[in-house]
Amino acid sequence: MILSASQVDHKADPDRREGVIGNRPNPQAFLDQSPKLRLDVLDRLHDTSVLSATLFDRDLLVELAKLAAYLQLGKFPAAHALEDKILAAAFFEPSTRTRLSFESAMLRVGGKTISVADAKTTGVAKGESLRDIGQMFNSYADVVVVRHTEQSAVQELTEYLRIPLLNGGNGSDEHPTQALADWYALLKWRPEIAFGTIPDEFRLNIGIIGTPGNMRTVKSFLTLALLFPQNINHITIFSEMADPLGDEIRELTNASPIGIDFSQNLKQSLEYLDVIYMNAIAFLGDGYRFFGEEFMLDRDSKLKPDTVILHPLARGGELCTSLDETQHNLYFNQADGAVWVRQALLLSIFGRIRDVVPTTYLA
Amino acid sequence: MILSASQVDHKADPDRREGVIGNRPNPQAFLDQSPKLRLDVLDRLHDTSVLSATLFDRDLLVELAKLAAYLQLGKFPAAHALEDKILAAAFFEPSTRTRLSFESAMLRVGGKTISVADAKTTGVAKGESLRDIGQMFNSYADVVVVRHTEQSAVQELTEYLRIPLLNGGNGSDEHPTQALADWYALLKWRPEIAFGTIPDEFRLNIGIIGTPGNMRTVKSFLTLALLFPQNINHITIFSEMADPLGDEIRELTNASPIGIDFSQNLKQSLEYLDVIYMNAIAFLGDGYRFFGEEFMLDRDSKLKPDTVILHPLARGGELCTSLDETQHNLYFNQADGAVWVRQALLLSIFGRIRDVVPTTYLA
Amino acid sequence: MILSASQVDHKADPDRREGVIGNRPNPQAFLDQSPKLRLDVLDRLHDTSVLSATLFDRDLLVELAKLAAYLQLGKFPAAHALEDKILAAAFFEPSTRTRLSFESAMLRVGGKTISVADAKTTGVAKGESLRDIGQMFNSYADVVVVRHTEQSAVQELTEYLRIPLLNGGNGSDEHPTQALADWYALLKWRPEIAFGTIPDEFRLNIGIIGTPGNMRTVKSFLTLALLFPQNINHITIFSEMADPLGDEIRELTNASPIGIDFSQNLKQSLEYLDVIYMNAIAFLGDGYRFFGEEFMLDRDSKLKPDTVILHPLARGGELCTSLDETQHNLYFNQADGAVWVRQALLLSIFGRIRDVVPTTYLA
């Protein structure tokens, strides 16, 4: 290509260089509500596997988000905290986004990485027992992130591990660290979800487009939503499925005071939704199913002015790029925060928080 | 998955957390027999390629195992020893296990890694000359681990390299660093193999299930076994092949005082075997061949009480998991030790032993 | 393999260990012509994407080559300069050579890497928007190297990036950092190209075997050649194509005082060529086209005694290995230098030159 000077020189266009678009809540405003970190809470993660979002109660989620916010603000230099640790990324189902996010998080806190980008193509996946695979990771790494197409494989693998396992997505089951990124964005956006009690008339209405029963990101997101009954009014599930919850999730929602609605009419519901959680794909057996046009959002959708949209990305046609420049776009902030919340998680799992957090920040 | 608290929290079950099962010989007991490292011996590895197990004589194997044992015990902090070095992992034939083991070893001693997990799918393997590939590694790395489906490729590649090459498995030929891991486990299990003379009636009988002539791990293991004629009585090869040794290995075994037997009846021989070396796969041309039922071991096999089993893993059906919890299981220890013996090898090849070993440990 | 002692022990053969063959110009001799680095020039690279070779003018190319030469000579220890930076290698079209070269360069200056060796096989490439991919790299890395089969993708991606992008080859368009390596070799070979005015009768005649209009390495090499009109006499393009330049390149060459010739008869032209730039492959749509026998060179080709050959490697049959041992072979030096010039580029892009260069070396 023959480029003009401004095209050749990337930095010549300051507007494009700014780059960060959409809703960017301030981590400091979130921390101002509760500046002291509670180590007694975070210590519960020490040497612990993260299989399910059900591991987190409200305190643990909030304290982890606070640690992530401090890291994002650069308050605690943690660049050498995990220098003696190796993270193994074992992606039996490939996922560039999740793998790179974990690798980047590990490198940012000084750790090292070894990776299997696509275990499907290696002997590891061809009839090799999870027992022997577990033994391998015990010997080579200090923590292992696993993504697997089969729901049971991740749970079974922990039985053979001496090191913590982080579930990076197991079939249609769970994706707990994605849910941490989702809620890290929401808690920064509205700190009162974490720290206050929202007056009845302003309690949040959340819309989830997708099927918690068989979409892992949606399931893990909903699981964490149930931790905030005092501040969430209703959760509406928009799905084409006859039974979008499934038995497991229904058990959780039945035990919650938060009202759960079901609807197939997103457009009609937009006027009362404060948060909309979208997802490109329904994981149905071996394939993917895309939602129909009625579940698409664009700049002309009748959203309330302060409604925010979450999406784990990558997106399909369901989320129009015309929304990217608006304040509805919290999904870029959500993606940005993922790498910080994973750093916070890694520091906690290795029990290294005391090494990086000055005592003045401790409760 | 909806998990109970103990399922969610990995560390809640201390028995499972313990994790290490099977026979776990103590590295310290091994070192107590000969605590001083002989640098004059280890220096022979400086700047040297490891193509074949025949590189190692008895002294070199034993001193390398001693260095590995010290590293495993954490006696010498070596976490920054190779900070200025890059290891290239070049797997023209994919092998997750061997690749990650080398990468982990390099990272544990402070080095860095660049990797080709599956060179088959890249231009590198499509008619590109080994000469140009060698030139590439000369420029980008300080040591290269190569696995290749073709026996001759690894040897030929060294002709174009200015940096040491470690053979990570070349076709049906050799896998010398696997053999180092095998013997590191055995020497820890019975230090007298390395340091003493076992009385005639207790000299070891070793059974090898497989075909040294065309199985690289078996070939390299057998090559190192021949270094201990004073302590090994017989080696029995169990194979379905008419000529399991092949010409090259026969030349070695003919020159050795250790008796070599052949048998197709494993079960009948179990009563006298002290060590059994198994392997999942016979590498025959492009395919793999699995052994029949007569060569399988499980908890009901009539093993002597103190017999140990080695297996490079991953296993197929030939080695039943019912043996994992028994003292016959030395294969998990063997896998665990691989990463330590590879660290010892890397430190030796880069001539960095003096940098990490206090003089009090030197002979 | 049963090896003799000298085969087993790689270092036993000093001649082979020497290894570096071909023409090896001295970086110090190049620097002696102009020892002071001009930071005002190199600072132009700070925080800048490198999409096209047209980014470089004569001063910038020469100063970058000087920085590379200092790094190659080990004058400035830069091993920790980029410890807080992550390079993402995003290869939508696989290229082992280019990927490893960038990763190695980043590691040599202390940085860290995350990699997608073959994005074709991941969700990233399947209809995922470049917008979302850009957002991902913004969050996970500090600089991204991209190779892509589509010419426009790399340019488009920069629109969504807040971090610099280095074009690692985009379709049939450009490969600017390869051209930096090419010219780094040539400037060391003849420092007067950079610093002097070659007398008329000795000005260089360059032959390019290939089609600048649709071969990215050739296009980028030619673009940089046009920076030296006072020292280059003629450039002859040897190609089977009717219009080897194409409109874009013709615009550049028309504006240059350097004469451009076209020929299909390489052998007849050899007697007057000082530099020959070869390339294995013509990138034609989805396929590759190999040149015919008339464009091959070997030891019997009638080259002038001091003619040098460049080739980005890997080669096909067009460049015979019989030339490797001769002084015509500058291509191994060119490959060797690539990793140094990429280190210089990374240090400049991150504005870290002042951190590693002692003031005594600054203009």
C-alpha cells in the first residue's frame, strides 16, 4: 500500500490513538466506597481451584474486584510477584481470547506460562486418561487453566491435581472467571451494587439474552447476580428455549429472593432494563446456534439512556458496532478488566497478596 | 454444575491435595551415597548436543542424576541461572508432554522459550531444507529441542547448527532425555545401582516390554541399562517381533556382559523381574501398534512385592490404573523427575553449574 | 543410531561448530563511519505502528541499523529494557520464521510474549470482527505483530488499536521489517551506501528477481532501495510478469532518479549486478508460483567476484546450497541480523533507547 504520512505514522492521529471508547467507569470511585482490602476474605482463595462461580460469595467477589481495581490503577507494583510460578494453559477446546487473557495476566504479575493452544490435535486428547494428564501438569506447572468441551472433564481432572485448576470454560457448564470480569465491570459502573442498598425504585433490572441452562458464560454470570438480592429487582431471561434454566440453575434461582422472568420479546422489555447481558452463541451439543433478529441490538434500539450492555465477545451480528461509541457500551470495559481481575485471582490463589499490598491498604 | 462446598473448594480435601501417589524414593538418600558433584565429569556436557543415549557413560549419568536430585531438593537456587538464554522447542512431530517438560525445565532455571508446537502445519516442514532451518535456530535461540518423525533429520540438523541440539525423539530411533528421566527414577529407587555392587543373588532382572529396534524410548532406556553390568543380571525383552533388537542394538548388547533374553510370555516371567519398563506404543512406520492382552499389567498381576514399573506415559490399556496407588508405581515419580533432570541437563550444557552450586558441594 | 564419539559429541568438531558461513561484514566497521546515535531521528518511532516500508526515510533506516549494530556487538546491555512489556504475535497466516524472530527479539530485550501461531484455526479468524480483535490486543499486550493473508486487514486493524502494530506481512502487500533486515545486511556490507557518495562508476547495480507488484518482501525491499539514489545506479527487475511493478510501486519509482530496468534474462545480466535479491515464492492469490530454471543461481553462475545475494529464506530450488560457502552468500548474515534489527525497532517503539544507550554514544 502507498500510504499518506498520517496513515503510515500510527501516532499521527491522536483521536484514534485515544482509542478507548464506550463506558469507562473509574476504578478509584469504586475503591473510594471501601478502600481497605480484607485479607481474611481473599485468603479463602489461597491454593484453591476455581471450578464454578458458586465458589464466590458476595464478600469474596467484592474483595477480588477491589484488588483488581488497585492493580488496574497501578497502586501496587506486582510485576515480580509470581516470578517462581508457572501457569499452564491447557485448551482442549481452542480459545484464543481466554488463553491470551490468562497468559497476559500471568505475565503481568511476573509469572511464566506454558501453553497448549489446541490440545485436540495432540496425543493428550486422543484417549489419554485425565489421570495421566493431571500428573503431567502437577510436574510442569503451579496452576493450570483448562478449557474443555466436556463438562465433566474439568471436575474430574481436579481429582488428579496437586495444583489449583482454573476452569476456563467447560462445555455448556461454567466459565467462572468470565463472570468475574463481567461483575468487575458492573461493580465499577455502579459501586452501590457492592457497597450500598439501592432504593427500591432504582433496584436493577437485568436482562439476559441467552440460555443459562446450556450457555456457560450466561450460567456463571447469573450465578454471581444472585449474590446481590438487595440491589437487583428482576432478572429477565430472553431465550428461544422452552426451559432456559434447566434443573441446576432453577434450584439456585428458586432459593433467591430475586424475581426471575422469562420473555421472548426483548424489544418490548428494553424500556425497563438497566443491564443487558448478551452472548453471541448458544452452545448446543457440537454446534452453535445464533439468535434471530428479535434479539439484536443496535443504536436505534430503544434503550434507556443509562442502560449498559455486557458481552463476553467475540460478537456475532447480535450486537451492532453502532453501539460501540455510546455509553451503553460497557463490553469493551468488561474485556479490558478481565486481565486485571485474573491478575487479582492469581495473586490470591498463590497467597501472594501480602507481598504486594502495603499494609496501609489492609483492613 | 452445582457443587457442594467441598467440591467447589479444591483445597478442602487434604487427601486429594496430597496427590502424590506411588513409589516416591527420597532424593536425599540417593545423594547421601555420594554427596560431592564432580564438575570434571559434568563439564563434558558443556556446549554439547545430546543426540543419543550413547553420549552418557556411567559417571556422566550418575553425576547428572545427582545434580537433578540437588535441584529437586531445592538445595541450589537456580531460578535465574539461564536468564540470558532462549530454548527453542521445535516439534516437527507434536508431543505436548515432552515439549511442556522442556519448556517448564527451561523456565524453572530462569531461561526463556520459543516454540513450534506442530511444525508439520508450517512452511518449515514443507520442503524447507534442514540447512535453512538450522540457520534460523542459530539466529533465534541458544539451544534447540527437536522432535522429528524422521530418524535422520535430527542428526542432519546438527550439521548446520552452532548451538546445541537436544534430541526430543527422532522417529523410531532415540529419546535420550526420556532415558535420563527413567534412570533418574531408578537410581533414586536403588542408589546401589549407581554407587555399589549388588551381591550376585540380588542383581537386578529387568523386563522391557517393547521392541528396542523400533521404539525410541525403549532403545534409549536399554542403552543406559548397559552402563551397569555389575548390578544388572538379566534383561528380558518381551516383544511380538521376530527380531526385537535390530542390528544396531545387537552390536551394543553383544558387547555387554549383561545377559539379554527374549520372551513372549510376560506373565510367567513376572516372578523374577525387579524392574519392568513398559511403553504404550510401537512406532511402526506411520502408525502405532498396541500390544495384546498378554502384555498388560494390573493390580492382579503376580508381581514381586518390591518390583517397580516404569512407563514414559501417556499410557494406553497396557498399564492399569489399579496399580497407581501401589508401590509398584514408579512411573509417576519418573514423570515428576523428568523436569528436574532436564534442568540439570540445561545447566550443564550452558556451563552454568559453577554459578549455582556452592563449592561445598563440589568434589 | 549408533554414533561414533565425534558424532555423539557435537562440540568435538570445531569446524562444524564455527558454523557461520558466507559473507560476514563487521558491524563495527559500519559504526566507525558514524558512531553517534541520533535520538531525534529514532524518537520518531516512539509509539508508532510500522505498516509500510514507506515509514522509513534514509536517516531513520540508517540510525536504526546503527542501533542494531550496537546491540549485535553487545555494546549496550538491553536484556531487561522491556521487562514490563508484552508483545502479542498474531499470525492469521502461519509463519514460523517471522514469528520466532519477533519473539526472540522481544525476549532478548527482556520483554514477554503471547502468541497465536495459527489464528486460522481459532474463532478469532472465523468471522470475528477486526474491531473486537483489536480490542482484545489492546487489553492483553503492548505491541502486536500481525501477519495476515489479506492486504487490508492489517491497515484496518490499526484503526481499533491503542497499541503499535508491526506488519509481519500482509498478503501480497508489504513486509517492512524483513526489508529492515535486508538493508541492515547491505549497509554493514557497504557502509558507504549509508554514509558516503559512491563514485559514479562504482554505484550499485541491483537485480531483483521477483515481482514487486505482488511479492511483499520484494516490494518492501525495493521501497527502501529508493532511499539511496546517490549510491544506486540501476535496479533491474527480473520477472515473468507483463507488469511486475503495478501502479503503486510505479508511482514511487517514477519519482526516483534511480533507473529501473526490466529483464527476463538473468544469466546475461549477472556480469554487471552487485546485489541480487531473490525470493522463493510469488504470492499469486491463494497459491504460490515458482520461478523457472532461468532464474536459478548456483556456484557455476557467472557472478562478479564481489556480488552478494540476499534471500529472505526459506528458499526453494532457486538458490543452490553450493553458494552457501561462498562470499556471495549474504543471506545467512541477513537472517542473523533480523533479530537484532527487530530488537532495535522494539526499543525505539517503546521509547527505551535512553535507558540502554550510554550518553557517550549519543549525537
